[in-house]
Amino acid sequence: MSHKIGFLVSEFLPTKEFIKTSLNNLQKDDLKVYFLPIYSPNKKSNNKLLFKVLRDTSLNYIIYKIFDTLYINFIRKLKKDNIKYFVKKNNIAYENLDLDFNLLEEKIKDDNVDILVLLTNQYIPNNVLKSPNIITVNMHLAKIPEYGGLFNQFWMMLNDEKYGYATIHIASTRIDAGQVLLEDRLEINYEETLMELYYKTAQLGGKLLYQFLSNFNDYYDPGLIIKETEPTNRGLPNRIDMKNFRKKGFKLFKLSTLKKVI
């Protein structure tokens, strides 16, 4: 039995790898992509996060996020190699939406979506999470509950973890607290930059997402008693955290790294 699958997508570094691998191998008629902006000045939560980043984090982090989002998005668009171009080229249905979540809920219900996949940096409210017929899942590039929230490759490297993880879990209004349905891991290479780890984990995530969606009934039991676990959320790195990261000889990215991930 096939399922109608919806994807909530914002374009930043890892999402193209999720999309390229999973959408390219699934039945195109069963797919719908809903594009959401990375940032909206009309959304209070977006402005609050932006203010927090500017106030509490380091210049290094801000520069990294500029490359991770704005620069990569701009270059991909110029090269016609962004997610939207990929979706158009493969004749996959899509819509461009703002952050009107009541409208998004209506669209998902009207499209009769069974499985909704979150590939966005936006906080998604409960009315949208409950809008598909079966389930909403989130792709998270870290092991949970040990690493919830943002910028986990930084914290994993700072903590000398051996493995990085890609995780598919049930989406929840409590960020990254939903039950894990499937995960995989890769060994962290400390000779590489954080951005390279992020990119390779995204590639792993794309394979994992295809595995999950193409064998959905093997990984999801409708009778499952769903349990939520509050994850450890370390927040964004401040100047001292970034200084400790550099002391260990780690780098956020190199210019040569950007060529690989674009």
C-alpha cells in the first residue's frame, strides 16, 4: 500500500541531501513538497531567535550560519542546483508558502497527506503536526535524547564523541522530544571540519529517510504507545564555547569545504 507523503522544506545546507536521496527514489505521484522560508521578519519567534544569535553567540558562529544558509542558498540558486529546481526537474508537486500555519494545515488535509516529514528550521505548531492522516516525523542530525536542539555537530565534537547520528523521530511540540523510530550513525573524523561532518551526516540522513519511507510499515506500528523524552538541549555556543572549540584544533569550515557541500 502506497502512502501520500508531504515534505515541509526550508533550503539550507543539509536539506538538499535529504531530498535528493529520498525523493529521487520514491514514487513521484505520491509526493508533495511545501516550501517554507528559512526566516520571516513577520514571525516573532524568528526575530526572537535572530536577536538571541546576535546577542549571545560569537562572530564565528554568525559567519558560519551565513555560509550555511544565505551563501549556500544563493549559490545553489545561481547554479540551478537548489531543492526547488530539483523538484521542478523531477515533476514533483510543490507549493511555496509563508508561515501561515492555519493555511498549511488546510493544504495538508486537502492533499490527503498520510506522512508528513519535517525538513525545516521552523517551529511547527500542533495543528500542523496533527494534520496528516497517519503521522508527522522529523529528521534530526544527532542522537536523541542526548543531543536535542541546534548546532549539535559543534557540541559532539567539543565533547569528543566517537559517532555522529541521523535520527528519525515522531514530531512533537516539545522540540526533539518525540519517540525515535529509526537511527543510524557514522564515525566522526576529527581531521575534518564541522561543516564536513554536518554534510556527511545529512547524506546519511537522506539514505535513512528513504529507508524509512520506502519501508514505512516496518518502522511504524499504529498501535505504538508513544513516549516522549525531554532531550538535552545545550543551546547555541557562546564566545567561550567557540574558544574551547578552537583550542582543540577544530575548525567550523574551510573554503574548500564549501565547494563540496554546495
